[in-house]
Amino acid sequence: MALTKITSGVIAPEFTTSANLVSGTSVSVDWNSAQIFRITPNHAVTFSFTDYKIGMVKIIVATGAGGSNTLTFPAEAIKLSGDYDDTSAAKNFIQIVCTDDDGTPEFFYTISQQAT
């Protein structure tokens, strides 16, 4: 039996990189571009998703800006639990999974913060 190994050149960037999202009223998340996305919302943000495939899981780390900003996800995204905390420097861990990409897409997401 031959031994095989996966090299970094074989793993797609969507699994090995992070990307900073630019805060704006509308923010598009390209699921094929990174695994982890970071953002500090300076105002209310509405997310849209592109290039997703069933089974993909993405993480958004949203750092609170200290205001009363909100995050809005696509209508096809179903929240399971948690709420965004915009307290200054609060780290929000948002995990999103694509469960259907055929016809009408479907996503599930949770939001959590560090335990106190």
C-alpha cells in the first residue's frame, strides 16, 4: 500500500485562509475565498452569500464596535441560537453551515461569545 499525504498546495484556500471583510451596509461573503472571515461592524450590516456548496461550514468572527450595530443574515439563513453582542471588543463566533444549495439555498447559524 502506497503512503500518501496532503500537501498545502492541494488544499483549497477556502479551507486554509482567513479574510477581513470591509464593514459596509451590505457585505458579500464569498464562501470559496476563505474559511474564517473577520469583521468589526461600524454600522448595521446585511450579509449576502456567494459561491457556497452543500456541506460547507464557515466562521465569521465579528468584533463588537461598542455601539448598537446589528447583523442581518440572508432570509435563507436560519438562526439556531445566540445573539450578536456589539459591546466594544466583544468577540462573536458565528458558525454557518450550508445544508442545501439546490434551488433555494438553506443555511443554519449560531452566534456565541466567550464564556464568563
